[in-house]
Amino acid sequence: MPLTDDDRAAGRATRTAKANARAAQVSAVIAEIRASGITSAGGIARALTERGIPKARGSTVWRTSDVQRILARLDVEVGDPATLRTG
């Protein structure tokens, strides 16, 4: 039985909600890293990896693109530590 448009929409909504929740979970750690002076996406990725912070699927190796996606989801400008909203 093929998926309906409603099924696809429900799946997208579920994935989006999970991604938003994960971004919110790591936002405090990212805020702490940015407050220490590390504001580039690559620098944040290295710091998250060094701290052993797991990604959504369990890997502890962060890439720049992972951080860029989370910052975009949190509506944060890379390089501007004042823009991270933590709650």
C-alpha cells in the first residue's frame, strides 16, 4: 500500500519535531562553547567532539555541517555569540 500525502506529511512533522528537540538539547552546550570564544561552526564541531557529546544517532564525531544545521535550526548566526537563544 503506497504512502499517502498525509502519511508523508506526518512523517516530516515527526522528523522535524525530533530534530528541533535534539537542537534544543545541545543548545546549552553550544552556548557555553560560544561563550568561551569559539564561534565558528568548525570550532564548535571540534569542541563537541572533544567533549564526547553524542549526535542524534549516537556518533560523537561532529562535522562542521552538523553544527551549521543545528545553528540554522536554532536561528543562530555563525560567529555571533549573542544570537544563541537557549530557552
